[in-house]
Amino acid sequence: MALGSNIEDREAHLAHARARLAGLPRTRWLKSSRVEETAPLGPVSQGPYLNQMVLLETELGPAELLAHLHAIERERGRVRALAVTGAQRAHSLPEVPTLVEAGVPGYEVTAWTGVIAPAGLPRAILERLNAECEPVHPVHFRLNTMSELAHYCDLPVFCLVSFLLRLDSDQGHFSR
């Protein structure tokens, strides 16, 4: 079994896991490695880990053992993402499946943001709205006049026609 922590009191997390593993039913603690500090892997900036390997002998089945391991993690405040709601895995959570992959067929919800204003809104007000929205969502927010929207129609979040179609589709999907 591999133990590891890189948050808060890392040693306390490992000590808790060791104590709980030693007390699992129908399980015998055989030996453990020394605790080692290791650098994190991957693109997310985070602190170093404390890691340790433990050797257990158990009569628990895989599902029962996993349930105990998840309970130990929850006792220390760890939460796990079950799935993402989009059609594709999130780039920031590549190990987390979509709900469809997790066994919920036909489920897809993606987030979108839109600001709708009356036709003929003066350019100065459009520019002010754009300036106010920019810090909230700098990449995807652009408020434009109707004539300028045609340029962005390949990006549904920018195109009024695509945005209205998406609103209609989502309303139909979620009103069933």
C-alpha cells in the first residue's frame, strides 16, 4: 500500500493512515518503509509529498479494502471528484472520467455564460459592459454589435445565433 500526503500536517496524515491500516479487520501489518519526501509530479504547482510504503496481508476483498481506504481518506478531509459533466474529460482533471464514462449514459452538461442586452444599445454602454465583464472571464467575454458577431460564429460562446440555439437546446433538454 502506498501512503502519501502533501497538505497540512503531512506526518499526521501518514500516522493516521498507519494506525487505521493496522486496525483493519482480517488484516495483518507486515512491515513498512521509511518515510521519504518527494517532489510532486505533473503541471499543478504544489508542495512536496511525504510518502511511505506499507505491506499488509489481508483477507478483505478488493472492493471492501478500497471502501476502508476511502473511509480513511475521508476521515482526514480528502474528497475525490467522481466525474465531470462535460462530453470530454477536463484538461485540469485528466484522471476524472466523464459521467458517461462513469456509467450515466446520455448525461452532459457544459457551462456557458452569456450577457444579453437590448438591440440598439449604445456603443459606450457595450464597451462599459465588456470592461466590467472582462475581469470575470477574460478569454470568453466579448460583447459586440450584431455586425461584429458574424466574425465569431465558429465559436458558439461568441455568436449570438449559436448562443440562442444553445439556450433553446438546453431549455428543451432540461425541461423534459
